[in-house]
Amino acid sequence: MTSIPQIAPNVAKDIARVFALQQAHQWDVKASPAEVRKAKLAKLKSAVEAHADAIVSAVLADTRKPEGEIRVTEVMNIAANIQRNIDNLDAWMTPTEITPSMNPDDTAQIMYEARGVCLVLGPWNFPLGLTLGPIAAAVAAGNCCMVKLTDLCPATARVAASIIRDVFNENEVAVFEGDVVVATALLELPFSHIFFTGSTRVGKLVMAAAAKHLSSVTLELGGKSPVIIDEGVDIEKVAAQLANAKQFNGGQACICPDYVFVKEGQIAALIEAFNTNVAKNLYDKNGEIKKESIAQIVNEGNFIRVKALFDDALAQGATIAAGGEWDATDLTIHPTMLTEVTPQMKIMQEEIFAPVLPVMTYDSLDQVIGYIEARDKPLALYIYSNDEANVQKLLSRTSSGGVTVNGVFSHYLENQLPFGGVNQSGTGSYHGYFGFKAFSHERAVYRHR
């Protein structure tokens, strides 16, 4: 019989102690004015910028990501996100005035108040960016926060913990390191709000734990994000963008294109251009891959999982159209394209989260729509088309967290848009103003004259 791991008594005691501190302090934080919150955010931004080189070194040690990717996603984007909160906080905190319908002589407004004590559970694929971003939103909204860092990126977790502890008192923002046992212990507490980024499988566990206390949740999950390539588009441009997308973080991004629909007459050109761009991006003149230019798979378990999906596809008749090389010694997967793929293959049933791209052909747009409609709603959907009627048809007949037309990732990168999933790909949204709202309660206030 397998024993259930138990949390160390000292860690459990520390979690309970900090939670009690934050519960007591939350009302002072809630009442804090914009200037106080902005000062905390400015201190956090300065700490991130001051630790930039340490962050790069830590993420590189944990993931082997290219340095340029790290500086953009784990330093520059974080700093810009924090600054966006600082610049807009006065406007965001201003109550929305409403003209009452019952008596126009009365007044009414919507106030944005802090939810209270929140839990942020960070992921491993962007371990700092997808943890400090929600923390910044929580602080801007006037919350206390307990944070669990991923144990799959230990060097990054240490740097992040150092930054958080230097910037915040533990009665406002406190950080905990450790494995799933620590996360499970945290989820036993009656948080006001839980913000989780990760897989749909774990998201269900988080939501179940939140239900015990009726905690509100923001779940940033994932899913199989499709790419639909219409006739008449520039296939070389599409292939270049797909090659870049699957190279980015080694394909380990929740919004990464997961599979492609293309017309039979376009598939040869797509394969050729994909191969050309992968070679240009990642291989030297001797045909050797430049491993410093692509992140490794996060751990052996995920490498084995993706290889099993790949092997199952080949066993059922899939063809390697690009890549197909695997190096278990350093967990490297060469960007790979599979054709002759069918819905019965496991690779079409599970989120891949690796630089492997299955391609299916279609005859009519209705066939594509029927396939997407019959499956879980994805986090992202990508449409390449010059036909606005076809774009509108796809938008009206499908559902996804977000959509980018004639590109990839752009709906995520635009911080004036809400980012989040729908049903199986998540619940709630954030980024910019929507992050402030995610950590705020919209409180109705009516005043009689």
C-alpha cells in the first residue's frame, strides 16, 4: 500500500502562521490608497530589474531556454506589466458611477474592493513571468497573497523567493517553496481567491479544493489549440510563424499551436516551408541543432510522455514530415511535423506541450468546424484567412479563450485584451485592467438622497 506523503510539521505550522497574519492584516491592505500600492509595485519592479542577470542564470539552469527568450518573458515583460499597473491604478480604482433607474435623484456606483487573502500557484513553463504577473495584479487590487513557486524550476524558485521576501512583508505577500505536498496543504485553507496556472487536470483539483470554502478562482489552463489554414493565404509566412511558435520555449506554452488543419493542395508547400524555417532558426551549416537556441523539455517524465504520443501516432500510420529526432540525454526534441494524422491517435487527444505539430487535411470549412465543436474548448484558436466571411463563420461557430487571425500569440500579447480560457481551458481572465478585476470584487453601492 502506497503511503500518502505528509507535509513537514514545521512547514504546516509556518503556513498556518502566515495565513493568520494575512487574515488579520488584509483589512489594512484593502483600505490602502493607490499611492501606497504603487510604491509597493515600484519596489517590486526595481527588484526584478536589479536581479535580471540572476533571473537569466537561474532560468537557464532550470530550462536551457535561450537567453533572449528569458530576458523578454522573465524580465522585460514582468517589468512592463508592473509598470502598466502603476500607470493605470488610479483610473482602475476609481468607482464607476451609475445613474439609478429607480430614482435619478439617488446615486449609485460600483466600487472595486480587494478580495482578501489570495493564493497564487505558479507554473513551470514561465516560472517567474506567470507568477509575478498575478502577484502584481493582486497587489494593485489591494490583496494579501500567499504564493507557491514551482518545484520543477528550483534555481528560479530561489531567486523569485529572494525577490518577494526582499520586497514584501510576509503579512502581505509570502512565498512558499516545495512540492505538491506544500500546494495541497495551501489548498486546504479558506482563501478568498485562488489564481492557478497549469494543466486542466490539476485545474480540476484546484477548483474542487476551492469549492470546499466557496473560494473564487481564476484558472489559466490549456488545451489543444487549433490552427486553421484557409485557401489563398501565404503558406510560407504561415509556416515561418508556426516554426517560430513551436520553437518558442520548446513548444511548452499554453497558447502554442497544437495541431493544424490545411487543404490537401497546400500541405506540400507547408511542409517544405516549415522545414526551411526550422533549419534556418536552429541548425548550423553542418546540419547540427544549436541546442542553446531551444529549451529542453522540462523533465524526463514529460519527455517520456511526449515520446509515447509520438510513437503511438507513428504506430497508427502518421508520417514524419519534419524533424523526428529525440535526444533523451538532455531532453531535447527537434521541432517535428507529423502528417497522415487521424483523430484516433493519442497525440490528437492530449495537449502536446512540446515542439511537435500534427497536421490534418480537410475538404470543407464545415468539416473543421464540426471537429472543433465536438471537442473541449481550447485556450487559443488561430485562423489564417483572407476571406472575412470564413473568419466570421469560424468565430461564430467555435469557442475558445482567445483568437488571433493571421498570426500567433497576438491576442495574448495585447494587454488591453482579457486573456483566459473557457470551460476546459480555464475560467476567468487577466492581463492589465482584467488582472486588476480578477483580484477585485465589484461592490454595488446605492445611496438614497
